[in-house]
Amino acid sequence: MARQFVSMGDAVVISGRTPATLAAATAALRAEFPGCRVLGVEADASKASDVERLANAAATELGGIDIWVCNAGQSQQVKRPLAEAAAGELQSIVDTNLMGALLGARAAIARMQRQESGGKVFFVDGNGSWGNPTPGNAAYGATKRALPQLKDSLAAEVAAAEGGTGGGRVGVHIVSPGMVATELLFRYADTPRKARNIKIIAESANEVAAWLVPCMRGVEGNGRYIRYLTVPEVLRRYATASQRKGRFIPE
């Protein structure tokens, strides 16, 4: 997603907990887009002090924050029933996925409400967001289920702060990237049926970002839910499944 923003001429701040990975991602963007403004800030999305430092760096270096994407996410490394899951892993998932979203939105909204240009905050949904069960990954599903409600609550708060019109300077939205082809996703392709579904439905991160980012930059109003993969599109992909054989996972 950061790559797509940079490709469209935006100045971008990216963050991560692992210094080496963050440095590599920052260097890759600068190499691909010479002259771009990209800042890498080491931060843990679940720690309030880190998030505040990240927000301050973005506002200082870029002169303000136009778009904030709460995209930090963690899933169970191995799918297992809740009764068998390690308490530490459950806590880490909740801290990263839910507290990270709360703290990120808190930092961004506070600054956007102070700047004349306002801004937009985006959450990123995932498996479980629409209330479907996520057996073997209950903590992840529960945190994602919370995001639509959080979006609605914060959209109401920012609207009330601007007189209740819902069309003010600050907007809170959620984006749905659908099934994105990642190593984590492939790890769950442990049955022929799951592998087939991935081949049919999944899309590369670059393809998804190329569609989502322009929508995020251009969205107006407040409380929007932007979906890359709609029900009609899923049906179309299954109807043309023969054309999608061998994608991502060899036959």
C-alpha cells in the first residue's frame, strides 16, 4: 500500500517493529522512486508512546497528516482452538490488532482535528470482520470483528465534534482488501479446497493496492466502507475459475 501511495506522488511514513525489515522497505521505496519522500519510523503499534512518537514524526517531517492507515496485524502462527492457544500469543494479537487500531486512530484524529486540512483515518478489515466464525484463529477474528463497530463509533465522534453533519474535515473509514496473497495466507492452504479457494479469490498485494489507494485518496464524507472484493466479483471469479488455475499455488 505504501508503494502505491508513493507512486502517486505522496510523501509517506512507514513504521514497523523490526529495524532491519523497516530499513529494507524504506530503501526499496527510495530506490524504486528516486526523489520520493519516504520516512521509516521504528514503532510498536500496541504501545502508546511509540504511536505518539510516530505521529509526531509524521506531522513534523511532512507538515501534517492527511491519511493514517491502521494496518498493523498479527495472526496465530499455528491455527489451534482457543483452549489450546498460548495466553501470551492471544494478548499479543489483541494488543497489535485492536489496541494498535485504537491508539493509531487516537493519535491521528487528535492531530487532524487541529489542522485546517483535516484528514482521513482508515482501518483494514480481515477474516471475521463480517461476523463469520474463524475457528483456530478466534483471537484474530474477534479483533477484526471489532473494527466495523470502531469505525462507526469514531465516525460518529468526529461528526459530533464538527456539528453532527457527517461531512466535516475529518473522516473515519474502513477498507476491505479481500483475500491478499501473502505467505501467511499460503500457510493456511493445507487442504485442496483451501488451496483452490486461494487460487480463485486471492489477489496480489500490488493489484489490490492499485485499486484501493486511489479510492482512499479520493473518498469524501465520513464512515465509508470501501470493498475491493464484492460478492458479485467473487461469483464472477468462481464462474471463471478455469482461467485462474495455478495462480500463486502450483497445481
